[in-house]
Amino acid sequence: MEPTCRACLVYDESLTAYDFGPTHPMNPIRVDLTVALAEGLGVLHHLPRVAAPDATEDDLATVHEPALIEAVMAAGADPTRHDLSRGLGTDDDPTFPRMHEASRHVVGASIEAARQVWTGAVDHAANIAGGLHHAMPDRASGFCVYNDVAVAIKWLLDNGAEKVAYVDVDVHHGDGVEAIFYDDPRVLTISLHETGQMLFPGTGFPADSGGPDALGSAVNVALPPGTADAGWLRAFHAVVPPLVREFAPDVLVTQQGCDSHRDDPLAHLALSVDGQRASYLALHDLAHEAAHGRWVAFGGGGYAVVEVVPRAWTHLLSVVSGRPLDVDLATPEAWRSEVSSQLGVRPPSRMTDGRTPAFRDWREGYDPDTWLDRAVQATRDSVFPWNGLDPQL
Ligand SMILES: [Zn+2]
Ligand SMILES: [Zn+2]
């Protein structure tokens, strides 16, 4: 625990206007339920709220083509106007009224989180409505209209950061962020995800390791379906801490999609909230150890909106605040009855899934007979030498 960490949550209620409609998997109620649970457990006492400004068109244009911004504005003004070449009006990214305004507000929140950390106002800042890592320079993709993560990283670079490390633990490949900085040696992107052989967006393999000017700066760990806490944490610790330490960033930016959970309906990994919490603790440690304590944390995917997201991200917020919650807490009765009456489902009664997230350290040996170990070794072989590290150690 780091009781001296200063931290904030960038949040206001209008962030939940980023809403693709009642039948879409990414229901913004997951953010409301998280904030209510975090409040009920006292997490927000140590995590002051900061309002989210709107990003400007100039902010968006640091990573997006003007033609995308114009197309999002047009679609938001008249949602019957689909632009499939820009990814707008698809099943993943349906158009909705005021789409531009809602999307740029999420980006503004992420810039604000970056600004809070970079100016030294806080050590850590979170925007759980952010983490829209699939958006590309020229098109919306995978529930993501604008890439708030990439705009925030660009803001850090434009305001004096020389090196930014980005770690993406969402179950999907962080393809948009990776693409935007693929040939930029100032940004190390690391994505751990279910292999693209099985899952959207179908990319993110070990050999995809950065452009010609930035070899080794893109890192992909393509995990087998079914990977659970022990395997996931083994892979994380075999790849992420050594690379981030060696890169020595000015700031750590992370995306905490919690769709890696075994109950998530859209993917096939099998983590528990206990394993996810262990990853948040490891990222917090890494921020202090290797990034001057500067940590900007975003949400991301997560489609078990009652069962998983509120608990996972409440743990995340407690770690960001420097006061991690006990795993073995009950969820507050008032929160449970509010969820039951609002949604007609019984929410989880405990903050734990009852798992103990132990794992075998990579240095204890490599087993080429397992898909997991072969996947991890392939990533190490691909990128460690470019980063001055020995893939065999
Ligand atoms: Zn801290
Ligand atoms: Zn995802």
C-alpha cells in the first residue's frame, strides 16, 4: 500500500451519454454501477472527483483525420446518415444523436486525467469511461469512436513527456493505440489479449513489434483461450515489468478492460476479479518503481455489466487511490438493493470470486509443451533483444 499516493477520478455524470443504445453490449450503466459501488465502499473518500472538460477538434485532430471528425459530427446531427467507410452505422458502432459531443467528452476526460498527473496535481488519475483503444485515425471500430487513450498519450508527448509506456490488459488487442504509435519510439505499447486467431480484432501477434523507426516498441502477448489467473499473471510478469523497467518511461498509461473475466460474454479468457485486482496492484507497483509514480489509468471493455465490471473497477479505483480494498468485503446492502430494483437481477454479494491469484514465476522454467508458454516465449523472442533484454533469462 502507498498511503501517500495522491489521486483523482475524472468523472461527471454526462460521460454516460456515450451510449450506443439499449441493445448494445457496452451499456454505460456499467460506469454508473461502478461509481455507486466505489462510493458505497468509501473508495471515493480518497479519490476526489474532477469534472471532465470537452476535447476540442484540435485535440481530436492530433490523432484523427479531419474526415472522421466531420463524419462523426454529421452522423450525430442525423443518425440516419451512416458512413460505413468510417465505421459509423455498423453493429459495433451504431450512430446516435450527439455522437460527436458524447465521444469528445470521453476524450476530454482522458486528456484531463493525463494533465492531472503530468502537471503533478496528483500521482495517479483514472477515467473509467475511457479506454476506447480500437478507434483508428480514420475510422471508428469496436465500440470506439475516438481514441481517447491515444489523444491523451499524444497530449503527454506534446507537453514534454519524452517516453510513455502503455500497458493494455483488455481481453482484446489494443490495435488502435498500437497503430497510432507503431513507428514512434517514444511510446512503448504492450497489449496482453486473447489471441487474434479466436477474437476481434484478429490482430496483435508476437511478430508485430513496431515500425522501422521503432522496432521493439510494440509488444503483443497473444494468449490462448481459457487462460485463467495463474497463466495470465505468469505471462504478465514474464513480459511487462522487465520491458517497462528497461524503457524507463516518464509516465505509465494503462487500459483496464475487464472483459478478460470468465463471465464476460464476448471473449474466452477465464480470469477472476481476484486475478484482475492482482494485475492492478502490479501496475500500481510498476508506476512507482519505473515511471516516477506517474500513472494514468483508463477503463475499457467489460460486458458483464453487473456481475464483473463494478467490482473489477471498484478494485481498480481503490488501487489508484493508494488504498486497495480488501478482497474479502461484502458489497454494500444499499448498492445491492438499488441494483436489484433498477435492473431486476441479483448483483454479487462479495468483492471476491474466492480465488487466490498465485502464479509460477517465469524464471522457474519454461514449458514448451504448453500453448501459454510458447506464446509468451514468442513475444520475448520477438521484442526483448530490441529492448536490450535477453529473451532466455
Ligand atoms: Zn501510488
Ligand atoms: Zn475488450
